[in-house]
Amino acid sequence: MDTSPGEIRLATATGRWVVLTTVLGSGMALLDSTVVNVALPRIGEDLDADMAVLQWTVNAYMLTLAALILLGGALGDRYGRRRIFVLGVVWFAVGSLLCGLAPNGGVLVAARALQGIGGALLTPGSLALIQASFDPDDRSRAVGLWSGLGGFGAAIGPFVGGWLVDGPGWRWVFLLNVPLALLCVPVAMRHVPESRDPKATGRFDVLGAFLGAAALGLVTYALIAATVWAGLLGAAVGVVFVLVERRAAEPMLPLSIFASRQFTAVNVVTLCVYAAFGGFFFLVVLQLQVVAGYSALGAGTALLPTTLLMLLLSARSGELGERIGPRIPLTVGPLLCAAGMMLTLRVGEDASYLTDVLPALLVMGLGMVALVAPLTATVLASVETGRAGIASGINNAAARAAGLIAVAALPLLAGMGPEAYRSAAEFGETFRRAIPMCAGVLVAGSLIAWLTVRRPYDTRRCHPACKVNCGVTSPPLEPQS
């Protein structure tokens, strides 16, 4: 390749290839995060799996992704962003193939954990490649294009997932990633320039990554298996993790960043918001299929309004937040989402889409529109510009960890038995107990935002991805350099 990093123009063929490569790579992970929930009932039936296996099917992926995503960004900065991105794509594809061929629930869960490792390698690298490859004059436009195409992928994800589940079968939800990877890797090797951060030196915080993953894994296991010893051990490992990060020369999670009260407050709001989102989207897809009798395609299509609203209105929401500051959006957004969730309690047997499902999802989508872009922009503005990458990475990891814990805890808190998803009456009853819990967490997040968020954010720090990219599963990532 003749073009050097930082000199590529968007109008050139190389520029278009770079955007295509990063969209294909990040799109694999984004699609996977939105389509798997739709397939859960069929996975359970085909593998004769109980509710715990369905929870782990979601959580094994989020566990390794949340625990390792900061390390993945650091590896790209040190050893080459293209190299680590390609490694992540290949790793993700191998994990996807194993998921698609899984003969039982145990193999599926293990393969999902492998997928998460691949996602942790490729997800930070996709946006970092754009940031490092394009000429500064074209960088924002390239990121906006990447964000818009990624958001479109998120929008069609549940629809594609439902179509695959009802058509060739749930295994193709995972196998679809293999041809995407086969297209992505050679394009990346041929058309994307390699780049590194010359300031990236020192040792990697492998111990911190291991302890973080162990703490999350033990707490998740404790909640799913309803066992006390694992919870206590997970809490102890979490304390050791904090102590190690405090003393490490180059920690994966620099605790000094939490000296910013605004950053700490917004991350607490993030934990509340994405815990509620994670629990809600896990349960509502099951409710639509198990109780309301929707097909997988019908359930996936039913969720489109929330993502479409995000795509259409998030940029305007970001502009509004720039004018009035983050406090009101971060207070009103969670309350709208909580109201939308409570409206889904009307979704029962033979629910009408137009009168029971759609109004709830529209209110939910409007709340997400009000919330997501200002939330991400406030995270970036709450620290000095040089730490924006690590700040966004921490916020992204916090969002994924919150969803992980919610998916593990809600069935336990709602009294959902291991075979609940096989019974419309039992699942519907536990759904009615779980949804108010999600809404309550959102109300808590709204109250925290009202009491703690004060300083308006600097609009110059708002990355285009903050305003455009879909925030259903987590906030968009800021490049690490």
C-alpha cells in the first residue's frame, strides 16, 4: 500500500475500502449483540437447555468482551491496530463457527466466551483504524459514515436474526459471521495501512484483566446459580482487582480518572441505564415469543422502532444537549425509558402490536434518543482531552458489565424457574415482576443524574460517533489514540 496512515482521503478508493473494512468488522460484533436474543427460545428447544444456559449464552460473550475490551485497545496501539483488528475478526469468526456447530449448551457457552475475546480485539480497533488512517480534514466524515452504517446494521439485526431463526435455523445467526470475516480479512490486509501509537510502551496489565474477568465471572455465576460462596469470592476478587489497579505502574483501569466527580457520576448513571436496557431487551424478546406468540421474525421486527428512532433523531438529540447541557437529557431520558418499559406490561397473550407493543417501544425509543448521545458526550467532556479514549473505553466496559449483571440477576430476583421460558403463564408472571425492577433502576439513574450532573460539556470534544451510532447495547467507543 502506497498511502500512509493519516493521509487517506475519503473520496479515494482506498478511503472507501478502509470504511468498508471497519464496518464489516465492527458490524459482525454489533449484529451478533442484537440478533442472539431473538434466537434464544429456539436455542433452548433445540439443545434442550434451561434458563441458565440461555442466560450464559448472552453473558459468556459479554463477560469476556467487557473484561478485555480495554486490553484489546492497548494491544492495538502497541502491536498495530490493523494486526489486532484482523486477529480479532479471525478469532470472532472461529468462535462463531463453533457456536453454529455446538452440539450442546456447554459448547455453545464456551464458544460464546471465545467470541467475546474476538470482539474485545476488533471492536476498539475498528474506530481507531479510521481515526489513524484518514486525513484530519476527512476524519469526522469518515467516522460519521462508519457510525451511520453501523447504526443501520444494528437496526436490521433483530430482523435478520428473526428471519434466519425462522428460515435456515438459529445456527445461521452465528454462521453468518464466517463469510463476513472471509470478506473482511483480505480487504483489510490489502487496503488498510498499519498504524501504531509510538507512545504506547510498558507492560500490559494482564493481571488486572484476569482479575476483572474473574470477579465478573464469579458474580455472574453466583446470580445465575443462586449460590452465596461464588458471590463472596467474586466480591473478594473484585477488592483485589482494585488494589492491584491502584498499585500498578500502567493499570488497565487507571483509578485516578475517577477523581473527576462528573466522570464518576455519569458512569454510575451508565450502570443504571445499561443494566435496565440489558435486562429489558433480554426479557422482552422472550415475552413476545413465549407469551404473545410471535415468531422469531415477528419479535425481531417488533423491536425495530427503538433503533430506527435512534438512527433518525440521535444527531438532533446531541445538538440539543450541546445547547441546554446534559443534566436535563440525562434526567428525562431514563424516565421516558422507564415509562416505555412499564407500558410493555400490557403485552400478554394475543397482544396487538399497534395498541400494546408499538406504543411502549416508541416511548422507549424516544427516551433512548434523549439519553444516549448526551451520556456519551458527557463522559468524554468530563476528563481532559488526552484521556478521552480511556474514558470512553471505561464507560463502554461499564455498560456491558451492567447488562451482564442484569441478565444474570433479573431471573433470580423475579423468581424465574429454570423451565420458565417453556410456559407462557409462568414466564408472563415473572416478566410482570421483572420489568418494574428495570424501570426502578432507570428512575434511580435519573435521580442520580439530576443530583450530580452539573457542568455543561464542551461541544468540541463530542465525537461524531456520540451523535450517530446506536447505543442499544453500549455507548459507541472513542478511539484509544
